[in-house]
Amino acid sequence: MSYDPEKHHRRSIRLKGHDYAGGGVYFVTLCAHREAIAAHGGAPFGVMNGARQGARKASPLRALIEERMRITAEKFPQMRWGEWVIMPDHFHALIHVEKGDLRLGDVIGGFKAAVSREWNRQERAREGATQVSPVRRGEACLVPLWHRNYYEMIVRSAEAERRIAEYIRMNPWRCVQELGGGLRGIGNPALWNGEKLGVLCSRNAPRIGHMPDADVYLGGWHSPKEKEILEWLLKNGRRVIACPAWGIEGAKQAPPLLEALENNRALILEMRDVSGNLAAAEARNRFVIEHADALFTPYVSKGGMLERLLNDCRK
């Protein structure tokens, strides 16, 4: 195809007049190419993790990106990575560049090229091993990995950097994940595979003197005593799964839960009925009973809903 300046003009999104060799801090976003997104089911970079988050399963491309980040920092001692996160189809990072000859574009261009080059080599090796059709042989025929450009914001103050770093840390938890079986949630999906202690307690419960140790605590955390227990668990750094009746959006606004999400200690599940009425409360409690590996019920009101549900499950 011949070059047409009307169709193929590439407008620079760099800030005119800014000295990119003058040092500074940049908030950078790199996006996967639309063909790579389509070829990998919408998530070319796999499930989410970041500098302090765990992943549900390994992703070869994600591992390659992390390895090239390390190599890039070694190759360019004038730069260092700040907070970063790899999302399913894009990558956020803070990049510190010292004043000198190194430009931000040198860092990003070298990083993107190195990831693409190594990924193409691995893809060709896999195709050769599985005798893939020759239609896709050769580097030029491989699906492009990165969107052509990248997005950057110049960080002009320590306060701005702090806010951006917080956004990056929280970015994975703002993304709703499909966990299978109709479950949706935000947070650390690996907690669902842990040994779960279901916590259920009727209203007007007396003082609870001791909490049993558990890998993960599962509950709706709706009754006053359950809320008190949840507050204690979060304060003491325990890992929790919450399935509140009011859904993801309402639950993630609570500051203690936000801190637990940021530190990889929480998973919030969305119930099908988020109305918060009695029927929703019963469905939530039944969900906890059915999915917990063991139950902790410090107080159960006689003749109440919780007693009935526990009796039903014992039949």
C-alpha cells in the first residue's frame, strides 16, 4: 500500500517544548494492540498482578514483561521504575529519569521493542514445535503486540506522584473479574482457593472472646456483631472474603476494605440480589454456609433465620 499523508499521518502526542532529556517523573501507559487483544481472548497479558499483587495463574507474556523491566533498568542506570501494574490489556508505570542524555522515548522504545522481539521469537518456536500452518511463519506475519504509541503524563510534584502511585496500586481492584460459576468480584482471586472459615452471627450477640485462626475468613459481614468481627480481622491483617448484600460498588467504599484490597488481603464478591432486603440476606448467608470449608457461628438466635438455614444444611 502506498503512503497517503491524509490517511497515514501520525500525530505526536508528546508535549511540545518539553525537554525529555531534562530529567523528571512520568506516568506512562502502554496498551496492547487490538489484534493482540483479539488473539488472546481480550487479555493478552493474562490475569492481574503488579509490584505487590499475586496472580491467579502464570502468564508467559506477563513474565516476559516483568523480566524486560528488570533488564531495562539494568541497561539504563539513569532511570528507575516506580509503582507499576500489568492489567489484562495495558500496563501502567511511574518512570523516574535522571537529567542527561537519556530520553523517556529511548526507555519506552527499547522496552517495547525488546518485549516484542523476544515474544515473537517464543511464538515462532512454539509454532515450529506444533507445526502451525506456514501462513503465520515469519516475524512480519505475527500478531503485533503493542499499540504503536504510548501515553504519558509529566508528574510535576511529589503530591501528584503520590496520588498516581495510589491509583496504580488500586487499579487492579477497580477491575471486576469473572471468577467462574456466575461469580463476579474485585480483589485477590487467589483467596477463593484458600481454606475458608465462614463467619455467621445473629443480631444482639453477646461479646465474643476468641476468634479461631483461619487461612481466609468468609462472610456477608452484615449483622452488628459480624461488622465488629470484620473490623477486628481487617485491623489485624487477616485475609477476608466479603459477599455483602449491597454489591461491589457499595462495599469497596469502606476505607478498611480499600486498604485490605490494596495489600492483597481481600476479595469482594457480588451477590445476584443486591437489594439488601431479607431475601438477599438469606441468600447471602446460604452462600456462606455452602461455600465455607468450616463454620464459626458464635451466636445463633433461637428460631431465627440463621438457625433455620443451618438446620437445612445439616439435613
